[in-house]
Amino acid sequence: MKFEILTRNESEFIQKDIISKIRDLINNKNLEPGDKLPSERSLSEKFGVSRGNVREAIQKLELYGLLKSIPQSGTFVANIGIIALNGMVEDILRLEEPDFKSLVETRILLELKTVRLAALRRTAEDLIQMREALDAYTTKVLDGKNAVQEDLLFHLAIAKAAGNSTMNTFMLIITPEIITNFEKYHVCDKNQPVIGIKEHEAIFEAIKNQDTLDAKQKMKDHFKELYKYCYSI
């Protein structure tokens, strides 16, 4: 059996090609809002790509509100005019992968909003999830192990507690890329994870106390080193 390992650029090219072909399919068949697309299997056979590639392209179009998947029913053209749909697809095809600095800047902006909302809306279950993520981070740091993933899981728990599905989705989108590149760009010095324990605890307490102003300030304090990184390159 032959296994093909695609580079990131190849995968991105395939995804954009599928998106372009889905756009052409909608136009050529004169599909309208609410019309159903062929199944993933049919599209993969028609386009000569894997079902996984088709699924990723559909998910991307769903993210931008151009398609809507309904479990057990299929994928449908969203309630948007064809002219607008074509224009948005062109914009999507022109998008480039964000650089690491852009990802970090986006993360900071999102988290200053989500931490405030989390302080307002957090539930007892949210606090439990944050506490578990924070404890996992602390354990790894004190054991001298890499805790980047546990760090970001704590922040994702905050995003979830904010109760805003769109912000949560954006955090989920950018998190894998941040995990991949954190060490590559040497953002934090060797003492930062230990300092991070205290900063995380301060953020957690502010959210627990539902103090929105303090929660936002503690998050700003936590991102001080990231701010320095972003504006020094």
C-alpha cells in the first residue's frame, strides 16, 4: 500500500482547488440557498481527492457561513445569494496562511475579550475544567516538562467559559498553529513557565470571583512577554 505524505503547501493547494470546484459546481448546477450538495463520497470521486480533503474544504466553507451541514441529512448551500457566495469564495482563495506574529496578536485580542466574558458567565463546571487544566500545567512545569499544550488548554477552557461559540471557534482554529510554533520561535524564556503558574492562578481567581476588570488586567499582565515579542519583530 502506498502512503502519500503531503506537505503543508500541497495540502493547502488541494483544499483551495476543492473549494474552487465546489463553487463551480454550485454555479453550473444553478444551486440556490437550501439546495443540497452531493455527498462527500460523490465529491471525492468527482474531484479525484480523498473524502478527508473534501471534508476539510466543506468545514472551511461552513466556517465562513457558505455551507451548512446537517447530521444525517447532508450539506446544503447556506442562505446567501450566489453573487455574494462567489465573491466570498474568491476572498477565501486569496487568503494566505497567517504568520506566527499575526496568530499571537489575534490570540491576545481574543483572550482579552473572552476572559472578561468568562468572568461574567462562568459556571461551576467551567471552573472545574479550568482548575483541571491549570493543575495539569502546574504539574508539568514543576516536573521540568514542556507544558505548552497544557497552557493553551487552560486558555481554551476560558474561551469555552465565555459562552461565545464564535470566539471559541476562532481560538480552536489558531491554537494548533500556536502550539506548533511556540518553541520554534523561542517566545518564552526558560523561567516563563514557572512565572506562568502564578499568572494563571491570578487569572483563575479573578474569573472565579467574577471580577471582570481584574480578570482582563491579569490577562494583560500574563501576555506582557508576548506583547514584547510581537512588537520587537
